[in-house]
Amino acid sequence: MNVLSDFASMVLKEVETGDAQWLKPWGVGECKGLPVNGLTKKPYRGANILALLCTPFKSREWYTFKQVSLVGGKVKRGSKGTKIFFFTLKEVVVKDDEDDADEEHFYKVPVFKAYTVFNREQIDGLPKEDITETLPEVSTGEVFRDCESLMSLSQWYEDETSAYYQPTEDEIHVPSRRVFKDEQSFWGTCLHELGHWTGHKDRLSRVGITTPSGFGTQKYAREELIAELTSWLMAVTLGTPHEPQKNGAYIRSWLQDFKDKPKEIYIAVNQAQKAVDYLLNEKTKLEC
């Protein structure tokens, strides 16, 4: 089984057992925040966020085995590492044999690699000052203003009995916030539809939006998964509340469509990361 299959199996198992962090609701300040490399403090991205937050550890810090040694720590006996994934560019050399020429051409090709990392809780001997960073305290009003600011990027209307994004009109429609159990649920729904909005042909041009398919197709399942993961990643990144849009059984049905195509799950998470990057960039432009 390759590393992508391992990743897909882990995600499916988390959903099956009900332990998937991205299916659990949380309020303001209750999420762990983005996992970071303990040495560089650089946040992980995309599928690696999902892989690391599917673990039971509370610490946000992760280290490779080599980094553990560099910071003077030691991995606890019996600890099992977690796989993370990266694409790197490898330079290859191709000789040009045409006309007996001995000229060499250099090309860069993408190579998929997996690394093993260990959570801070699996490591002995770390200095006390390497305390896990916490998210800055934010008020409920602040995070909901963030949500409203993000929604202002789009044409959206709070006037319907159901929530949906209409690609042909490039509009988001959601029910009145009065029908939701709380404001957190309302904004979670808005961010899910905003995830769909990023796929428009004039933005990220995702096939699930530019050439939509009906319910039950893989194209439909992929786009729903991307939108839900976008909402989740946005919540983790900004510390906003998170309210899963669908129940576990429904999300499990989306993932089951891809259980024999593990690369699809990996791609869906990274497409969601692209959507988050786009939204944050546009929000920054709006505030400048």
C-alpha cells in the first residue's frame, strides 16, 4: 500500500469511527489551530493539516526524527510517527542523441515524498520554553465580522429556504439567520457556500463548478468535499467557529466514492487549501 492509500485509509477510518476532527463542531477559540513544525514554526498546509489533526495529540508542534535530535529531545520508546506528504522537484538529465549530438538537457519533474513526524507529546527532553503556542484570544464579535468580511467578496443573499451557490448567476443564497439554531451555524453554512464560490471560472475554475454534475456523481461528491474542507480549513486558520454542514454518514458517502482512488482525497484537500489561500488573499486586498 502506497503513502496516498495510507492517507486515504486513515481519513476514512477517522470518519467511520466518528473521530474525525473536521466533522466535530467547535466554538470561538476551541479549535487547536494549525499544526506547525516545532523547529521552524512554519504551519503545515493542505492534506498535512488533515493528517496531523486526525491524531489524538493536543500539541500543535511536530518534528522529524532528525529535528528531534537537533532540539535535544528523544522520541519516546514505542511511539508511532505520523506520515506527512510533499511534492518536490527533481532534476533529471536527458541526452540528445539526434545527429550524434552529445548535448544534455535538464528537466525538473515532480516527485511525491512522504516523511514521518512526531508530536511534541511523543518526545522527551524538550526545553520548557518550547511550549505549544496557542491561538490569540478573539471575541465572538471579531470572528463573525471576519466571516461577514469574507462573504462580502461575493454577491450573497439571505433570502431563501435552502443554501446553495448558483454558478450561472455567480450568487450565494442562504436562509435567514433566524432559522438557524445559532449564529455559528449560520456562518458555517455561509463559508461552505463560499467554498463553492471560489470554483467559479473567473477564480479557481474548478471542474465541479464550471461543468457541474448531478447529485450522486463523483464530480458532485468531489466538489461537496472541497467546499466542506474549505469551510473547515478556514475555521482552523482563522480560529472561527466550525459547524459541519452534513452529518457523518453523508460525508462518509462522499469519501467512499474515492476509497479506490486515494489520490482524489489528497487532491480534494489541497484544492480546499487553494480556496482558502484565494479567500484570504482577496480579504487582504479588501482591507487595504
